[in-house]
Amino acid sequence: MNAPKTLAKLLSTATLATLLFLPTAAIAQAQRTLTVAGRGAESISTTIAQVRLGVEAQGKTAAEVQGIVAKRSNAVVTYLKSRNVEKLETTGVNLNPIYSYDNNKQTLTGYSASNTVMFRTSNNAAGEILDQSVKAGASRIDGISFVATDEAIAAAQKVALKRATQEAQAQASAVFSALNFTQKEIVGIQINNAIPRPRPMEEAALMQRSAKMADAPTPIMGGEQSIEATVTLEISY
């Protein structure tokens, strides 16, 4: 066997394999990129009140308290349906024993039951609906938060995205200008839409109202909700 020819053949094969599988970036000059992130925000009015209220009762037997809660809850739900509230749903049903403790001895003294619902309505109608719900049988107001309509949120998200993109592009232009580089093309885009959170009503304001109704309905006032977006651009130069 001719050793020099065999070695030359092996070297030729290895060189060909290297050229075939060598990454393009190693052959040509590596692509240079700049990554910038822009943030945009848009404020919109919250016109919808999201309310959580419930019925709670205590008694000697489980059947007794469950019956009381069921009767009052049905009355509250019937009233809410008559007002055509939106997204009415049950969010909690509870039945728990109540114990007393004396000399390290546990004694069952009764039961506590509750039923909680959540719904949406306009800010203008929320105060009266809360007051009438208490009259119908509700004994708990667990919280109120404010949101904008789905259409308003969708429109605001587009505005926030546009502003975020413009801010990212402005940052890139400033950097390229300062370094005297020429921007080529956008090779990567990443979008992050922040999920708008409902704005809660202050707990102190809720505690001002009780089962004793005033002549005027409970004042319910919304506010503004901020819709935010972040756009990250990767730009070659």
C-alpha cells in the first residue's frame, strides 16, 4: 500500500468535510446587531365596576345555615339578574364548623356558611346595585375594582405598542448616529403586552357603608387604567 497517497486522500476528504459543514458565520464576517427596548403606555378611563359580594350566616346546624344562605343568595342573584349585570358567577361556597375551646376541650357550637358572587356593571349603576343587594340579603362586600371595556383596552394596547416601537427606533437611531454606524435591517422583534390589572377601590371607602342604607346610593367612582407595552428590536449594522 502506498502510504503517501493514502495520507493525501485522507487529508483531502477531511478538508472537504470541513468546508461542507463549516457554519456560514465562520466563513463570512459575523453579523453585528444592536438590541434596544422601548416602552409605551396609554391611560384610559375605567368605566366598569367589578364587584364581589356575598351572603354569610351562622346557626346551630349545617342544614339551618345552608338553608338561610341559599334563600338569601337566591334573592340576591334574582335581583342582580333583574339589573342585567354582566359576567355574573359564583366564586365561592363555604360551610365550616364553629368550635369553642374550654380547658383544652373542643366543643362544636354551630356552623358558618357563605356564598360569594362576582359581577360587572357600569360605575354609574354600581352604588345603587350594592345598596339594593344588601337589602335583598347580601351581608358582605368583599371588594370592588375598576376596569375599562375590552374594546378600549384593545385600542389602548395598539397605541402603547406604537409608542414603544417608536421609542425603540429612536434609541437605535441615536446610538447609530453617535457611533457613525449605518443601520441595515431589523432582524428580530419581541413584544411584551402588560396585562392590565383592575384598579381596586380603597378598603376604607368600602367600610364606610353597612347594612344600614343611606338616602343616597353609595358613591362609586372609577379612575384611569394604564395599558403598557414593551417592544424589543434587534437591528443589524
